[in-house]
Amino acid sequence: MQQPLYPVQTRSRRKKDVEKANDLAKKACDASEARGCVRLGFLYKNGKGVEQDDVKAAKFYEKACDAGELSGCDSLASLHQNSGEHAKAAAIFERACEKGFGLSCYNLAQIYETGLGATADESKALELYVKACERGYAVVCYYLGGMYADSAMGKNDEAAKNSKNALKFYPLACDGKIYEACEALGRLYEDGEAGFAQDIKAARSYYDKACAANAYKCSGSERLDELYGGRGVANGCAAPGELYAKGLGGARQDGKQAVKLHEKACEGGFGASCAELGEMFFHGRNVKKDVSRALEPFEKACLLWRLDACESLADAYFEGSDVPQDIPKAFNFYRIACYNGLKQACTNLGAIYERGIGEVVKADASEATSLFSEACEADDARGCLNLARHLERSDKKQAAALRQKAQKLHEKECKAGLAKECMEFKKSTNKGEKHEF
């Protein structure tokens, strides 16, 4: 009998490997190797090979933090934040940020922007986002570059200042392998917009960086090749990832290969691949369903302005069926999606405002109604249904019209094959709103 080319790893073998890895991490931590302590904290936090235990996770994260391992500090702060100890989390994030850990600067900025754990302060949040970028958290550099580029139109002093900032932050993001930033720089140099002097050579350089990451980012390079002549197009990872995921273009359907390719494209900052990776794990599409594994690519996709991923992430935290329910996190991601244009997320955000979340979010019927109205105006059936419910006592005629509109939109969604929206509306008609918590 021919032996397999690669050894088959049995369940017992995998268990032994996990136990061995855990043992090595414990020995490293006992020997004052801080990264070993971080690893142990992660294992206890997630119940990997050990019984899940937040208290033990906190102990090991704190030991790592005290030894100067800033990722341990950030993980400790996140643990406190998840348990509702926002002030304690903010203090630890601040210490880690001041010592140079960019992710902690970003997490602290989120606290000041949302007001969850500290008094909301937009100028302080912006200052911290800049620190996060300067300290290596490249995704934030991309946000900042985009924000300043959007504000750099015109010829006044403020526009010139914003253009200078865009030129500062976009290259930091591009160098940090956020290839959407490379593509954005290519466009700005090609078109000479936002205060940038037209520079085709610089545009090509940035387009080529984006193209080298994946084929979807090659349009700029192709366009310059057509206009000015130049090099061929590099192959990327996102496009073949889709082929393997769907079994198209002569490729055999292969979930593992699709995951591998989308992971590489996601690591390169391609938001669509991050979102697709999250969807594959979230729904068990061509891979084993693993909602907890979907969270990380969803979050990265959300940070890369894939608003559908922000909503999916919020849904996972809101419903809490496959991961621990975390309403404050759901609130944060619904806000990002809703306030940046994904109006169907406004319905869910409105449901949170309608009931409130203790001291974190005060119940606000007026804000809930406003959000339901926004969603309804954008033709979200559930938004119309919830708005109708709010107007039932004050304007029965308008409420009836809204219910009729909601029903028509629902039928349209179902006919269009939008399974998620179709099912969620049915839940809404039974409960009166999307979620109960």
C-alpha cells in the first residue's frame, strides 16, 4: 500500500501537539519569557487546550505586561474592556500607547471617539489615531490619509495643510502593506488632485505596489500601461481565491486553497478578501464553520471600510449565538456601518438606542426613530417596519402606509434572492424588531 506523501494528523495527535505547545508556553512564562505569558493568556482567554478562564488569562497577560511586553498590556486592557471595566482598560491602553504600542493608541482613540469608558473627545481621539499610525498601526494611517485627502480640495491654507497631511499618512499606510493606500496615492498623483502635483512616475510606482498585492488592484497599472506604455500586470491572490472558492475558471473547488489565497490578500490590505474570508468561516461556506475565526478578518475588513463586514461583525456580537454576546461592541460596529452609509445597519443601531445598554448607551427613543427613518428612506424593510411601530399611536395612517411599504420591500428582497434580508424581516414581523436582548 502506497504511503501518503504527508502524514495524516489524527485528533489525538493534534491534541498532543496542542498540549506540547501549551507546555512550552508555560515553561517560557515560568522562565520570565514575556511572550510565553502572552501565549498562555491567549490560551486561557479562548479555551484553547485548557479550560476557558478569564481570571487566569488576566494573570498571565498582567505578568507579560509587567515584564514590558506591550501586547500583553493591550490584551489585558481588552479583557477588562470586555468585562465592562472601561476606566481600567483605558488606563492600561494609555500606558501601552505612551510606550509605543500603536494598537493600544488605536483602542484608546476608539474609547474617546465613542465615549465608552471616557468622556467623548474627538480632538483627543484624533491625536491618538495619529499616534497609532506613527507607532506602526498602518490601517489607521490609511484612514487618516483618506480623511485629509477628502478635505484637501480647494486652494486655501487649510486645504494645503490637509494635502500635506494626506501626503504624510498615505505613504506610511502603503509602506505598512495597506495596498488600498498605495492605490489611492497612485490616483492622486495620476490626476493631480487634493493639492498633489501630477506625477505619472510616482503614480506608476504606487499602482505597481498595489498591483503586486493582488490582481484586483491592477487597474491603475493597466491604465498607465495603455496610456504611457510600461510593464505587464502582476498576478494577485484575491482573484484566484475566488476561483477556488467557487470552482470557476477551470479551478477545482477547494476551500482550503481559497482560504490560503484570501488570507494572503487580506494580509496585504485587500478588504474584499478579508470580508470574503469572514463570510466563509461565518457561514461555513466551503470550509468548516468557525464564527470565532471569522471575527478577525471581519474586523480588518471593517477597518478597511467594508461596511458589510462591520455589520456582520456587529450581528455576531449582538446575537451571541456562536460567540459571547457583546452589545457594546455590536453598538460600535453598527455605528461605523450606519453612520458611513450602510443604512440597513441603522435599523439595528436604532434597536439598541430604543432599549439602551445600561450606563453605556442611554435609551433614546428620538434617536431610535431617526435611525429607523433613515433606514426606511434607504428602502430597508425592517427600518420601515420599526418606524411604523413607533408611529402606531401618533399617526395610524402613516404607520399603515409604512407597513405596506415594508411588505413590498420585503417581497422585493425575497424575489431578488437576498436570503439574509428576507429572513430578518420575517423575524421582525414576529418580534417587532430585529433583535431581543
